[in-house]
Amino acid sequence: VPLPANALLSAGMVERIIEMLPLHAGYRAAASLMLVDGLASHAVAADLSVDHDVRIDVAGRSVDCWLVALRAGAIEERLWVSKAGSRVVRTEQAVADGLLVSVLTS
């Protein structure tokens, strides 16, 4: 399958790439998100943007984060990236049966 140069292939790749970006208020970047539907795959244009900064509780401590949105058509994932250390500490994505949440616990 031919891949665009800016293709994001998996959730893990998305998190690692976001941790390497120079995030700041108003940051935006374009990407392609690879989707697999049955046996076929295709690239969908995606947009990464820092929506705002926020302080959240993670594993009993308060963490200053950038709230990053990954949008690709009807797909949207929100990622909280710590300002200190640039680690993804929380993610949320709406799925058919509810909300898929991942939180860093240590």
C-alpha cells in the first residue's frame, strides 16, 4: 500500500510523534491517518492542533498539559501532553459503544 510521507499508522505512533512536536498555543500540523477497513486500507487527511492548555490530575498529581486534538473526518481523538517532559498522559476517543480512555498511571 503506498503511504503518504506524513502518514500516522497506529495509536502508538500518534502518541510518540506528538511527544516530539514543538507544541505551543495555536500549534497546527497536517498529517494522514491510515485506516484499515476489512482488507482494504486508505489514508485520510488529518489535522493536529493544540486546543488549549489545562491542568489535570494524573496518578494523584497535578500536571500542566497541552490539550491536543487529532481530527480526521468523523474521527477525533484528544490527547493530553504534559508540558514538562512532553509525555502523553491521557487520551480519549469516542467509539461506537462509548468513550475509550487511556490514562498514564506512573
